[in-house]
Amino acid sequence: MSNAASSPQPIHVIGGGLAGSEAAWQIAQAGVPVILHEMRGVPGIRTDAHQTDGLAELVCSNSFRSDDWEYNAVGLLHAEMRALGSIIMECGDAHQVPAGGALAVDRDGFSQAVTARLEAHPLVTILKMTGEESLSFFDAIAPIIHADSIDFDIAWRQSRYDKEGPGGDAAAYVNCPMNKEQYEAFIDALLGGPKAEFKDWENVPYFDGCLPIEVMAERGRETLRHGPMKPVGLTNPRNPTVKAHAIVQLRQDNALGTLFNMVGFQTKLKHGAQAETFRMIPGLQNAQFARLGGLHRNTYLNSPQLLDKQLRMKSMPRLRFAGQVTGVEGYVESAAMGLLTGRLAAAQALGRDLSAPPPETAMGALVEHITGGHLEGSKFQPMNINYGLLPPLEAPKVDEDGKRIHPKERGRAKKRLQSIRAMEALKAWRDA
């Protein structure tokens, strides 16, 4: 992203993903013209990962993860972005689908809404551009299944621990149970199935937060039972006294409820093997796939060496960076960096001084991490937002009413205090 020092020349934003769309919106809302460059609107130009030519397309999951701002770091990031007028959060809220305690969206409706709002903004110009850089860690895509092909004589609807989501639905997920024998056969099929080979990419690492399911299985036969297939917090209404050995969950993918994605089932299995293997799951024996899984790559900068705390390239300060390329991981984190970069660029274009939010905020903590918060001498790696990035607080021993907090609950109480502190600091920064 480049910006001019004089007032107010257009700012150019390269890329119309989550970060670019958010950056463009923030710049325009500040009263500065913006030109958004995006290649996928050009006829015949499409990446292997994207399915449409819309802005802010969600390539992997349709989930923005937990929406609990008090006790979850990504939920806190949601709240901060809402407080700053995020187009990504506004459109996400408007197009949410049931997802328990998470915020998930109808991916097509969401992308169309972001595109429409940016196209309608009088200070936004969208230009189509050609060319694509080599996109350096692997990221994987989970399959999507037609809801009417799920066998609900076996599967049932329930959110883990019956937790209600933002829309109030406590039965947002479809659950497919496995006994031990079925689980072991499934693991054998994952390990033995043919995988897509990418010889040119073979030395590129996976991001641990989005591992292909067969890679998780390779780390140990029980790994999936303690990850995406964990059977806790769920009760089969047809056999409530028997606990499943493992459970596969599906999450609604569109507003109509006609499509469901397989939660945590990113994969590099070849397409024929995917259909055969995933139909081994009870309830999915007749599954029809709207989309099979796959892989795409993401590039990220060595940001601690290259970027300052304004997210500018040290060697060329007219350029700013946002999104996954900075070394944040996740939809929300990427959009948050777009939001911040847009505000910083607009402030400079208008001749105003603006620093990044304080490190007590989730957004500020991400900036601190990607611009030097990792250990010296260690390799910089992409990072999701988490409470470990925020400055520590002592865990409280009593609550607001003076009642003793059980030691096991003090960590949770500490997160709430960190979240409250973050929102207070964010609002003070916004209103300064």
C-alpha cells in the first residue's frame, strides 16, 4: 500500500481480500480517496484457491471463530474492530449463520455485501489488475457438503456444551458419531490415501492452526480425538448413555442452511480419495460434495526486520503492509491489520499524527508481535491473536463482589480483566 504526504491524494490499496477491503473502507471513511486494485475481476484471472471474483472472499472456513469478547482473544478483536467501524465485522454480523459460540457467515452473502458497499462508496475506485505473485506457508481448505445428503437418522444437531452463539442457536452444528472400530478404520484410510504432491513447495511449512487432517493423523492416531474430532460436550439423543469414541462436526456454511462445511477437515487428499474416505463417516455415507478440500500457499514477510510500528517498510516508508503477509494468521487478524493500516495511511495523508493502538489492546498486541515481539534469534512465524500477546495481569483472587475465586477459575477471570482493559484502552485511543 502506498500513500502520499500531500492532501488528500488517492491512496492505492493492492489486493481486495479481507485486509485490503477493510483498509480501503477505513481510508474512504476518513475522507481520503482510495483506489483498490484487485486482479480477480479480470475475465479469466482466478487463483487456484478462490471461487468467485468478489472482494473479501473467504477461502477456507466461513468462521470468524469465537465471538466472546470477555473470555476469548479473537472475540476481543471482534469487539475492537466493531468499535472502530469495521466493514468486515458489520457485513459479518449482517450475514451470520448459526455456529454455536462462534461468528460464522454465509460466505457468498458476506463477500457480496462487502463488494457492494465498497463499490457504492463515492471515494472508492476499484481497478482490475493482472498478475499474481508466487503465493510461504501452506494453508488448507475443508470440504463443503450438501445438507440434504446428510443422514439425520445417524447425525444430530447440537453445539458443544449446548453453548448459544451470537444468533442464540444452541444446536448450530451437525454431529456424526464414530465408535472405536469406525475411528480406527478412518485413520487407516487417512494415512493410506493418496495425497496431492507439490514438489516445488515441499520445503514450505504448514501453519499449525490450519493443518491438513491427514497431517494431524500422522502425528499420532489419537491426535484427531483430541482435536477436531473430540467427543466432549456432545450427547447423542438416540443413545444418550453411550459416549462416542470420536465425533465429526459440520458447521452451516450459507444462510439458506443448504451447505455445511466439515469443521477442521482441511485436507490435501486427492479428490477421489476425499469422497471415498469422508463417506466412511457415519451420517455422511451418501454425502454429496459442493466443494472438495485443497491447498493453497500464503506468503509472509520477515516483519520484525522489514516493518516499523506504523506497518511501513523501513527501507521504503511510502509502502505499508496489511493482512497475512505481515505475519498474522486468521481472517479476523488479517482484517484487523487492514483496518489499522488504512487508518494510519489516511491519517498521514491528512497530515495527522496517529500511532498504533497501545499494546494492551488486541490490535496493538498484534502490531507489537509482528514488529519485534518474537524472541530474538528465533524464526518469525505467523501468529493468531491470543492473550499471551497482551501485557500480563495478575490473576484476581476475588471477584467484583469480594467473593473468593476458585484457583481453577482465576485464569478465566484474568482474561476478562485483560479484555476490559483492552476495550478501555482501545476507546481512549480511538477518541483521542
